Amino acid sequence: MCLSIPAKILSVDGLMAKASVNGAIVNTSLHLVEDIKPGDYVLVHTGFALQKISEEEAMETLKLLAELDQGNENTML
Amino acid sequence: MKYMDEFRDAALVKKITAAIKNRSQKPLRIMEVCGGHTLAIRKFGIPQLLPSHIELVSGPGCPVCVTDRTAIDRVIAFTRVPGVKLATYGDLLRVPGSESSLDLEKAHGADVNIVYSSLEAIEMARANPNRKIVFTGIGFETTTPASAVAVIEAAKLGLNNFFVFSMHKLMPPAMDALIEQGIRIDGYIGPGHVTTIAGADMYNALVEKHKIAIVVTGFEPVDLLQAILMLVEMHEENRAGVEIQYRRAVTVSGNPKAREMVSAVFEVCDEHWRGLGKISDSGLRLQRKYKAFDALQNIPVDVPQAFEPPGCICGEVLRGISRPNDCRLFGKACTPANPVGACMVSGEGACQAYYNHG
Ligand code: SF4
């Protein structure tokens, strides 16, 4: 029950939204978040959107990792 | 971006693994304190990718696992009160109490209902005005806001038949208690979604007190490995502090709206944890102004102190002292189909994660 999954918001109706999790459609409450619109990705936990996922930060993390210095090549597997 | 495949990329996994091997010299003991991490670490085979001097141990991070057995007995006792209809998350059903479980009670006709969201319990209360709905509030910082929303909604709707039994717990006091008990932890993989809500700043006091390294982490293989690399670097440089790996979902201050709702409804109290005992200021109870919705105050039941099942070492597993396979019941008398202890019940429990994924 700790699990929270990334879901894409499909439509918003007041404090409720429909979201897609790998193609499955789930009802999601928006009580805990603000300014959510269709197309946003949110983390869903026990039926509540916990937070909007930041695309900018995700790209930044991946960019940093792409540039990661692995260290001495010789010791690599 | 789907926030999944990108963080399961095999080339990135290889690259980070190589960097860990290169940079890590000193023995390192890392604990994860979120059941979601325990499951992901086992499922993705993370330990097999690490040098043998880096040890990963599970901690008290699965909500049903750390719920004291007396609390389970109390939930069962609520279902035996005439007029009560129980609304609970499914994870709780098979957790063994002293003599029974919710599952067994349900099989014998108790009114036990699984809900996915706390708002379904509110719906249940509206649809059944002559019944008392008891909702089991369980979970850490991640799940508590859902219970707070339900109480606020119940007050708004003027419901007089909705009650929460709060077993909610706070993570930092447990992380503190483990170090206080002398358990060796060189770094914590910080719980991602707990921190999404509460904010990375909530660990500042812990870092200040114990000079510990904490990296708040996501749940995909790339996330976990990057966090381990960050912990390796902090350890090699003797650096304490809180760092955020899971930047796409976590900030220093968390989710202000969720935090506000929690502090409007709940207040801190002492709480009993399975395996860890009583920890000061580690639980949450309803504030006085919401006492009309507190199951403990409105539906009295008498429940004696419960004891752990003989042979089960859940308490040691939850403190990172023993591993599930150190238990002599593991995989024999205790399996996911027939759990003896709570750690075998949930997919996020250490015993079940070890059983399913090795
Ligand atoms: S294997 Fe079963 S009995 Fe042993 S510690 Fe885990 S839950 Fe308890």
C-alpha cells in the first residue's frame, strides 16, 4: 500500500479526475493537489494524486546520469 | 516521458553499477525504510549488482508489518460490535491477530469491506446511515493525507456514523529509534513518497543528531542505483546530510496542501511499533475537535495486550538485525499463502519480498 504509480491525467471534473496507468483507467481524487490539467503526470496513491511529476527534473536527472563519469574503464565489468 | 521505462534503461543501469564499483572502498551498510523500496530492490535484483561489501537491509517500512498486534486485535474487535461496518485497505485482511484475522472474520460473516480509497468509506457512510462505518487509517506520511481528507469531508457532510481508527505513523522517529538502539546503519535510502508529502527538510533534525547520510529515492532500478552511488560518495567522503535523488517528485518542503490537511486533523502521540516497541511522538491521533470521528473514543472495545507468534522474528527483521531467511519458519510454516507473521502478508513486507524474489 506504499506503492504510488505514475498516471497520466485524461480528464478533470472538479475534484475528481480520470487517469491512465499503463492504459488502465483509474479514478483519482485531486483533493491534495492544485492546478492539474489533462496531460499532466501525477503520482497516485490509494486513489489520491499526491503530486505532479516534474518533467523538467526527470530530464535533468537523466541528463546528469548520461554524463556520469564511470571512473577507470579498466575496473569495469 | 512515461517516468518508468526511462528509469529502467539497461545501459544506464550498467553505467551506474560500474561507477559504484569504482568509487566504493569502505564497507557500507544501507537501510531502506520504505516497503516499496524493499519490493523494488528484490524485484529488480539490486543486491546482485553491488560489490559484496555493500549490504542492503530492510527496515520498518511496511505499514501493516509495523502495526502492533494489539492494534490488529482491536480492528477485529470493532467488527464484533453490533452495527459496525468495517472499511479497510486490502493489505490488512490477512494480517494475523492473536486468534483471528479480518479475512477469517469475514469468512464467518463479519461485515468487512475492502476500499481502495478513504473516500469510498465516506460513500459507505452516506449510503448506510444506520450503520457505523469504521475506517482503518493506516500508513505513513504518504497515506495519512487521505485519512485527513476523509475526516474533513465527513465533517462537511455532517456525518455522525463515520469513524477513523488511526494507526498512522511517522517515519523519522523510527529512523531515529533504530540508530538510538545501536543498530549499525551507514546510510538510509529515504522513503520517496513519504517525502513527496512531508518534504526532505523533515530529516534535518535526524541528520543533525546522528550525522547520518540520507538519500531520498525513487522506485525504479536507475533511481535505486543512483541513490546507492550518492550514498557511496557521501560515505567515502564522510559526509552527512539529506540529498534528493527523486527530484521529479520530491522537494525540500513537500506538498503544502496535504501537510496542511494532516496538521488540521491529526496531532502527534506516542505509538507502539511491532518490533520497535513504544516510540515517543511517532504516531498520529485525531485532534479533540474531530473527536466525534475517532473510533477509539466512540466505539469502546476491550482488547488485552497481544504477543508475537512464537518463532516469528518479524521484530528483528523490521530492525535490520535479521534477514527473513534467518527465520526458521521462513518458507516452511510461514508462506504468503499461510503467513505466520505480518512481514509475510504484504507484497512490501520483507519476508514476502524475499520469498517471491529471492
Ligand atoms: S518468515 Fe514468517 S514467521 Fe518468520 S519472521 Fe517472517 S513473517 Fe515472521
